[in-house]
Amino acid sequence: MKKIYKIEVDCAHCAAKAENAAKKVEGVIDLAINFMTQKMTVVFADGADEKRVLKDILKTCRKVERHFAIEE
């Protein structure tokens, strides 16, 4: 399943660091962050719990960029 989320991230470098970290979260097949549009595209693994994976993505991204936010 592929979904797009509105995000908030302060700079392109921080977006790249967050993207690299979030790609390693369990349940994520692929993930891309577009700093210019402030959007994140996530491809979830089959059977993955979307809410849990998003929570893990947010936690992981905040380790590298404390102001990172996912708007729902």
C-alpha cells in the first residue's frame, strides 16, 4: 500500500537524513521525502499496521531532526 503524507521539516539536509533513517523502519518497503513540497511517500509492507509504522517513522525521524512532524 502506498500513501502520501504532509510533513514539516526545516531544511533539505534534515529531510535527507530523516529519509535515510526512516527507510530502515520495519514495515516500510520504500519511503521518499520531498522537501520542496513537504510531502512524504511511504510504501508499506503487506500486512503492516499503518499507525504503528507511522509512529515508528516519526520516532526515528525525530532522532535526526527534532522538529520533524507528520500531519494527518
